[in-house]
Amino acid sequence: MHTESPHSNPLPEPERCLVCDAPALEEIPGFRLLKRITSDCRPFRAGGRLAVCSGCGAVQKLPDAEWLDDISEIYSRYAAYYQANGDEQVVLDSRTGQIRRRSDVILERLTDSLPLPRTGKALDIGCGSGATLSALSRALPGWQLYGQDLDKRNLPRLAAIPGFEAMFDCAPDEIEGCYDLITLIHSLEHFPSPGTLLTSILDKLSPGGMLLVQVCNTLRNPYDLLIADHLTHYSADTLGLLAENSGFRVSRIETEWVPKELSMIAVNPGQDESGTPCARDAKNGRTSAFVLAQMKWLSEMASTAEAESLDSHFGIFGTSICATWLAGGLGEKVSFFVDEDPSRQGRDYMGKPVLSPAQVPPRSKVYLALVPEIADRVAERLAGFPFQLIHPPELNSGMGS
């Protein structure tokens, strides 16, 4: 892992920001040397280009020919949540303290926050194996449900979801019909032109219809930078700015519904004024330094994991993005993975067994492949087990949440 000079370089050509459209991108040096990972948790080679907009502060990769080739390769064998046979990952529900499926938590927060009619039509863009559609079916049992994705390989699984009506494998702007709710759960960051996508979605929402977006919070999730097929890396400011510039009125952006993630509710204002675009943040001038600090932290995490793996029976907590990225670099030094999700336990992952915390051999080392705030919460839950927990390095970004 390497980083170069702590200064960003203006790009030789005025490539335009994906969020505010300003020709103000500055490339982050050293990023292309980092090994990456795919969003379906497979190690991926180093490469790609990362930039920051000096105008709005948006962090983004550059959708050049190399990136388009990379995502074509990734999507040709994409399998969401294959570690659990298609079941969505779990998160800690801050209300209950329980481990739950992410989409169930998001939809519960949505229906608790805003009154929704007993019947309606909902469309999930980037529906994958149907995690969000299943959660919609449970949260809104009277609604008709539709999905969109690159192909129909998951159609048999989707068809079994109560309320499911149809699936589209066309581009989002070609989808037929009008909808009362459109969801983009970890989909928006994949699109080469997110503003164009949101503008096309606006035309498919009924007046007053609602858009629900869930993306990684780049201010609290450095791992997001490593995901090769994630193009845009959002903060609350830049996500809101993109939505407002696309014609939506942003109702709220939550940072605590799911740790390390942003949950945005926006509406189609119809004939009403959509409001003014979100103000640019005074922190934008520090964004490049912030991204470089995140890259340095990732390198430190890899180095500490390497050192800890040398003299003990060594495992990694988790089977998602960072755990997979770390394991890809450590290879045979990893003896096992630890996961609290019962649907992932008892399987092999990357050629190693996935254990429950109770199955970890005594005196083993378990590296918490998490950001520090979440590592601390996990450590509290696992404090009674007879193995050693290794915490990640401190992460001091100075950028807030």
C-alpha cells in the first residue's frame, strides 16, 4: 500500500464534476496504487482514478474508458450477497440493539417517519436478489412492487415475493409506468451519470411521490473508496446537492438509520418550487486532505493486520468489504472469519471457515475490520469471549459526519 505527495493535482483537461457539473476536479495522487475490491466483495486489482471537486467537495472516480472496462468485467459475474446465498447483510439496529437485515431497518425508519397510503406502486432500481423488495413487501403489504436491474437472472426469486408485479431489465429512463415510491438502495453510486439518472426518475414519480436513497457515507466509511464499481462517494451535502439540482425537494438526510450510511428522502414537488440547491460547505477546501487521510488510514490498517497475523491463530471479523479487502492481502495468514450473521456462519469464505463468535478457538486473535466507532460497539458485544480483539487504528478526519 502506498501514498504519494499530500497534494492533489489539477487534471490536464477540465473534466466535470458528477454532482455540480463544475470543471473543478482535482485528482488524488496515489489512489491508483491501492488494491481495490468489488461491491459484491471480491478482491480486485489496483487502478482507477479518484478526484475531488474543489467547488462542491464531491469525491468521485473518473468514468473513463478504464473504469467502464472495469465495471463491465465486474458485472459480468456479479452476485450480490453470495456469502449468504443472496440474503442481505445485517446491521446493528440502534433502536433495539439487535442484528437485523439492512433493508428492514431502512423501511421501518421510513414508515415511522412519514405517513404512507395503504396502497401504491413502488419501484426498486438495482433490485438484485430482492432484499429491498422483500422488505417493502413486509412494510407495505398492500403495495404493488416492481424491480429493475441489468438482467433477469433473479426473476424466479423476485416472483416469490408477495406483491411483486414485474421486473424491468432496461435502462431506468426506459421503465414504463408511474410510481409513488422509488428506492435506490446502494445503487446510485454505481451509475456513470447520477444526475441524469435522478432526473429520469423524477419523471416517473407521481406528484408528491417519494424517492428513498441509501448510499455509503464517505465521511465515515473509508472502505467505500476501495470499491472499484462505486463511482461517486457521497456526503450528506453532496447527496442533497445532487438531488436538488435534479429537481427534487429534499425532505431529510439521516446519518444514523444505518451506521456509516446516508438515508435520503426526497419528493417530486410537482408544480411547486423545488427549492434552492444545497449550499456548498465551507469544509470543501479540506476534502482532498481528508481523502488522503482516509487512504493513509487504510494503509495503516493493512500494516497492523499484517503484523498481528504473524504470531497467532488469526481471524478477521466480518465477511464484507473491508474484511475481504484485508484477507485478499494477507492470504494464508488468515485462518478463519468471524460473523454474527447466522446465514453466513458454517460456510467457507475465501477458502476459510466462517465461525460464530462462540466457535472461535480460545487465545486466537480476531482483527476488527471496521471503522473505530463500530469496532468499539462490536468489542463491547464480544467482550466475554476468550479471544483477543485487535482494534483498527484511530481515524482522525476532522470533517465531521
